[in-house]
Amino acid sequence: MAAAEPHRCEEPSADLISEREAAAEIRQQLSQALSRLHEFPALRSLSIRFGEIAPLAAELDRIRDDLSSILDALVSLGATLPRPLESLSLSRLPPIHLEQYNSPAFLALRADLSLFELHIAGADAWSDLVTPPLPRDLISPCEPFFYDTMPGRLLPPPNATTGLANLEALALCFSGPIGVFYLTYSFSELHFPRLRALRLQHVQFSIACDAERFVSQHAETLLELHLLHCQIAVADNEGDQGVDNEGDQGVDNEGDQGVDNDATGFDGWPDVPRPWSDIYYAFNDKLARLVFLDVQDPWWTSSLDRYIAYSSGPGEMSQLLDEGREEDKLAIETFRTTVKERADKLTVEYERELFSSSATLFADTDKQNSFSRLPDTRRGRIHL
């Protein structure tokens, strides 16, 4: 028997009723307009921006209805377009699963994309969405999106059924840290044989979830790389997801000096089995074709750090390092210098047309705080 819709006590005002009726009418008109885009024979690119990054709880139902209506239109469009889109951008996309994502017509819409931009709205805000009771193993209505919709429908491994074999530019941007802690996302099966430009934002790195390998295995094709506000996430010393620290090159536990661990319950900062310095040096050695690099690190622009320790309970995260390791800074400078020297040797300037500017759609990114960027003059004239 299907779960009943949660009971709501609400006495909407006359103004609110009028507003909802107007929104429904506008939504229907928008859906009809989108579903007729196939009448534009030259249509190759589509960009849609939804609501807010972190909408108020009172707005979630309306935005979900907007999303459902737009997805209905995209399904209709996917069934009627004379040829699939080449470029699709979905910005501030609510991280919730809807049935339209299961439609073969939706898969067909993005099957032959060369550029795909996914900017996902805040999971914290969307976790307040009122839904039927969740399964016991889930604590947020966003989890099906990250565990099923993203890897199975929006961005699955390319093959004859899912398409995406022609993807040349991918932006995968989250509004908060995603990948290891709480909302996990694995890159282990993703490989796009023609990928030339990659942007990752708020992606958590760890050995298990393979974000590093995802980047490295595109070494033969990758020309442009953006790493924006990414972190390394490690389990704390009390967690059951610990790592083997033997032979570790991790961080020093300077923060626990003079602390009575028995009294506080603090067991010291965990070691980091693979710090940023190791990752940057590996990228420097493997990404032999890279000619544009943009690294914006979170310790410059927000309270979150490059290294995050987490425990098994949701919401229990703590900053691991306040300043950062000197070896990390040396490694990123080495990586930056290598890429710039390679770009300087080009006979033509690299045209960075696959993405717009380094600024992202999320408010916590400061364009001027890029830690590693080629000069603007390298934004070139000729496409490689």
C-alpha cells in the first residue's frame, strides 16, 4: 500500500491562492512553449536556470512543480527534435528525483551532447522538502537523486544506450561538498573518450570515490581543468570508515597539542593517506596535454577547509587544517608553472570557449581569488 501524503495544516490567504493559480497558469504556458522548441530547426543549445541555490522551505513545493513541468516539456522535446541537442546547461537544478528522468525521450535529449553543465542546488535546503515517508535507510529526500538519478540517468557512463560518447566539456558543480560524506557520489565508472574540458566544484576527493582517477584517466584528451572549492575528506579516528595509515604522508596533528584527549573524547586529527600535494604532483606528471588550469581553494573564500574530517553521523564534520601544508602550496605552484609553460609553447593560443569565465554560479566563489590561473591573454583566438 502506498504511503499517504503527509498531513499539512494550512489556511492559505486569498492573495496566496491567487498567486498559486497565476503560477500554475504561467507554468502551463512555459511548458507548452518549451515543448514546441522543435519548431526551431537550428536549435542546438539549451540553458535552463531554476529558482534559488538555497530556496526557503515555503518555496520548495512551487519549484518542484516548476521542475516537473519543465521536465515534462523536455521529455516532449526529446521525442520531437529532429536531432539531439549539442549543448545543455541545467543550473540550480533541484537535487530531487522525478519520474520524468526515467523517460527514454529525456535520455535521447542529451545523448549526443558535446557540452553538458550541471549545477546542482543546495541539498541542505532541499532536504526540507515534505515528501511521503522515506525508506528507513534514507534520511534526506535528496539521496535518491545522488545515488540513482545522477549516476543512472543524468550522467551515466557513456554507451550505446545512454549516449554521451561525444561529450567534450563537462561541468559538474555542487553548491556544497558532495562525494564522500553524507551524500556520496562515485566517479569510478565515468570515462568520456573525447573530454577536453572539465570543471568540478565542491567535489570531495578520497581514494574510495575516485575523483582523482576520474581526472587522470582523461589525460590523453584533457586540455582544460577547473577545480573549484574541492576538499579531501577523511574519516575521523572514531569512525568505522578508517584508512590504513601505515606509510602515511599525511598532515601533522598540531591541533591536539596540550589537549587531554581522554577528557574531551578527541582522539586527534586523522592522518591523510593521500594529501593534495600527492594529487597535484600526480596531475602534473599525468596531464601532459593540459594548457589551462584554474584551481580555487576553499580556505581562501569560506570557512570550509581543504581537508575535512567526518564521523559516521550526518552533519558531524570538522575543519582539519587552518592554514594548509606548505608542501601542498609548493605542489600547486609546480603544477601551475608546468601548465603555463606548456601553454606558452603553443603556436596558437588556446581558445577557452567550452566554458564561460572562471566565476561560478554560486555565491561563495570569488573570481579574483583563483590560486592558479593562466593570464586572460591566453583565452585565445583559435580553437584546438
